[in-house]
Amino acid sequence: MRMKSHFMGTLEVVGQITQLKEKEDWLILNIRTTTPAGWNLTAALTHEDIVTMIKLMLRPSNLRYVLFGFGKPSDKTRVPEY
């Protein structure tokens, strides 16, 4: 994942989702990063965000990756440019 921050500029981080839980009107997503540092990131998703994510995942090019894992990175620390 790549993040852009007003404080840090563009920063590429690599990590994995560690938790997904509901809290009030939000779905809370916790991500533990490994590169460049071991941070715990938290994102609060709305219902609209989740619907958008599902729609994007159902696109044929994305769905193929989700279902079959084509193009799994061999080096998970290297994030491609996009």
C-alpha cells in the first residue's frame, strides 16, 4: 500500500491486515506494517467505503487476482510503482 501524508509526503508501506471489527457506525481496519517500520495503522471505513471496495474487487482484472492469486509478489517488501 502507498500512503500520502501532509507531514511525510508520499510513503510506501508494506504490511498486512491484522484485525477488522465493527465500532459504532464504522468498520475499523487495523494494519501492521513491516516496511519501512513496524507501525500499527488504523482506518475507519464507512458503509459507502465498503460498497466501493466490493465494487472495485468485482472488476474482472481484480477478481481474477482475488480468486486465483495471479501475480502474487515473490518479494512482498517491494511495492510496485502505480
